[in-house]
Amino acid sequence: MIQSNDKIKCPIEYGLEAFGGKWKPRILCLLAEMDKLRYCEIRSEMVNVTDAVLASALKELINDNLINRKQYGEIPPKVEYSLTEKGKSVLPILQSICEWSKAFSKDSDINLKRCQKCDYKVEA
């Protein structure tokens, strides 16, 4: 979650705090691809993440207004996650990072796995 204090001095730090890290970009890309997902659906797509880490990442994305959490008044409880307009605005940045990674990984020993989540189309 973005802290409102003097520790963040650079706009890049602000962005990386909001949507950086190992799991937040994956969650954002997954929601871009699938529109709305329940926790269990996100969890099934995210391999090697613990429930505590996933719940924390979702909470931070909600607090930073990058994703919505909609709870329905049903039993059993139903909760859906989706991107906010602010969250959608991050998608071109993530796509640019993906393109950069693809272009420059060819010159190294890094073997990138094709990520279907980067192939979504951003509406202009």
C-alpha cells in the first residue's frame, strides 16, 4: 500500500510501490484478461503464491484503488475483483515492460516463458 509520507521521493518509486513486485502485476494482468474474478479463481491462476501473500497483495491493490472488491449479500459469501479505471491505466505500462523484456532477453541467457496475460488488448 502506498504510504503518504516523505519516504517516496521519486515518481518511479510511487508507481513501483503501487503496482510493482512479483504478484501485483500478475493480478492486474489476470483481471485485465478475465474482467471479473473471485478469489478462488485468482488463486487457481497464481501458482506458488501463499494465501496470505495473495490476500495481502489484493488488499494493497484495493487500498491503492487499482482494483475493486465487490461483495454480494449472499450465503455463501460471494466476492468479485475487477480493475478500476486507475488499474486499467497501468496496463499499457505493464505491456511496455513485457515488450522490453521480450526484446532484450534475446541477448542474454534468460529464457522467458510466453505469458498469455500480456497479449490482452488495451482499448484506446
